Amino acid sequence: MATGAPVLTVLGELVVDLLPDASADAGPEGTAPHYVARPGGNALNVAVAAGRLGTRVSLLARLGTGPLAAPLRRHAELSGVDVAGMVAAVEPVSLAVVGLDETGSPDYGFHVQGAADWQWTDDELAAVLPVDTAVLHVGSISSWTPPGCDAIARLAERLAGSALLSVDPNLRPMLAGGPVGASLGNDPGAVRARLDRLLAVADVVKVSAEDLAWLDPGAAADLDGTARAWADRGPALVLLTDGGAPLRVARPGRPLLHREPPRVTVADTVGAGDSLAAGLFAGLLDRGVTSRTALEQLTDDDLLRVVDDAALVAALNCTRVGADPPTAAELAAARDQRVGGAAGD
């Protein structure tokens, strides 16, 4: 990590993911499944992935109580993440119980009511925000769950124009509506309004087709048109993911671009979108893109090189169990292998 380099600041939740252990049985009656506790959450995953790529990254998170808190902090530290922005909280750590389908796609059961992640205040954020923040990434559950979501939105609005702002809705429908969502103060209309507030000041938006289907049920019928429409809402860059289908790269006033993601053997897809985002930020910062103007001036060829690397970061993460993104050396080796393989075709 380069001292004095621009800082990627990631703001959001810490979640312990309980992942099923496929190598263990469930006891003689099948009623005692084994799970492995792994550090997770959108913000932690993005920060860890960026840190492993050599990006100077600061994680702003509220670290809850209990025995699972220390591994969350240590996980970030081991990946070179600056954890000075972690606030010691009195509320509990968020917990997600993860199920995996036959494709490796996750399903979540959440235990998050009253958790530390949703309690941000303006004073807390002002105290921990790095002064040399070049990119601020917000999103996921903390960005649309009260009461802290309002403090996050106010911070984004204050930084608009002075830092590159990135938003990833990263929706979890169970927490955005229904009885569980209601227990957190969420309902679909309120969540959409909170996200609209963030999107109004966003320079970069990463959004999945799955999220779009929840935000706008008609969007799935025309993802190309939706990507263009989202770019016309104000962001300088919209990156729309669709599982293993081509990525859509949209910028206002420019042709829509498509990129095929790398083909890999998938262990699971936990943390794939977070790894993609981190790869995008790392590539942009490596090219000195720390403002909206610089992003707008980036050529399509240079942007696609960044996007291709980001997609490769996500693909490598998918070859491992849980959110386990690659290092810069692993990315470089995989990139060289792809180039060599293409040359040999």
C-alpha cells in the first residue's frame, strides 16, 4: 500500500456469514448441520478486496460486541485495511446464515435487529472520515436502514463534488420489506426513496440485475435500456452485473458497452459483487481517477481494461468458498494466464 496515495474510504456494515460446511455431516439424525463463521458484509468485503490489491483503503464501520467482533477487525487488518475508522459500538454484531443452491448462489437468513451497523451518527462519521478520501463507497443494508442511513446520506451529500462517490444498492429483500424489514424500520417505498437520495449524488453506481428487478420490476425486460436510463439519471458510470451474463457499462452520452466475464469453476458467488467493485476502484485509482472530471475523461479503452480486471477479481473470488478475493499478485498471474491463453488460441 502506497503511503500518501489517494484513499478509498468504504462505509458500511460488518456481517459474520455462517456458511455451510459441505465437508461435515449433520449428525446421525441430520439435525446438526455444521457452519463456518466467516467475516463478511458489503463494506468489509470491498475493503478487504481493495486492500489485497494494494489500494490504500480505510474502512468506516461500527464494530459490535461479542466474540465474533475481534475476527472481523483482524480480517481487515490482515488485508492491509486501515481500521482506525472502526467505531467501538455497544450493540451486537450482525449475523447472516447462508444457504447455497446448486449454482453456488447464496440465500440469506439475517439476525440483525438492533445491530451496531445501523446506528451511525453525524458526529461519529465526522470523527472517522479520512481527510484525504478520494473515493467514498457506500451501499448495502446500512445505506438504506434507519436511523444511520440518514447520517450516511448527509455525508455523501457533503462530499459531492470533492470526492468520487460510489453507490451499490446491494439489496436484501428480506430486510427491505415484509415483517423483518418492518422490524428494522424499512419498507419498499422508504428504501427506494433512501436509495434515490444517494443515487442523486453518485458518480459511480454498481447495480445487479437482481437488485434492479426489486427496485423496478419492469427493468429486467430491457437491461440495456435500463443501464442507459440509469446513466442518464446523473452518474458518470453505471456498471450493471447479471450473474455470468455480460456486464453492461453505461456512461451518459456514450454507446453502451458489454463485457463477457471470465469463465471459472464456481465454488460460490458470495462476495463476487463486492470484489468487482473493489477491482473497479483499484483500477481507477491506479490511473489517477479521483474526480468525476477524470472519470468522464477516461477513454472507453482504458475503462474497459479496468472493468476487465475488476471482472477477473470477481471471478477469482468465485473459485473459493465465501468472500475470499485475490491479492494483486494473484490477479497479475491470472491476467497473464488469460493473455497467454488468448495468444495461444
